Amino acid sequence: MNVTLKNRDIDRGLILLGPFVKRGLPVKLSFAIAKTTRRLKEVIDIIIDERKKLVKKHQLTDVEG
């Protein structure tokens, strides 16, 4: 099943998964949450890197640089 998410939805989802990771959950569910979290963190890292590149490219600079 394919689901399309926006970048902000992925970021919010990672924040919401935090409390579930800290709970004592069954092994199967805990493993599934860990796998999902790992995949989403990879996507978020790419988004953050690209956002930094865009900011650096389009930022305004003063006389000193």
C-alpha cells in the first residue's frame, strides 16, 4: 500500500512516534515502529540537507558577505 505524505507530515509523524517508542509494546509492533522511524529519519535528513542548500543559495548577504 503506497501512501503519499507531505514533508511536514513526515516531520510531525516522527514527533508523534516518540511516546510509542518509550512504551513497553509487543516485540512485533515495536519492531515495525522502529523500522518506520528509521525510514522516515532518512527522508527527513534529506529534506533538511536540501532545505539548507536552498537557504544558502537564496539568502541575502550584506556588504561583509
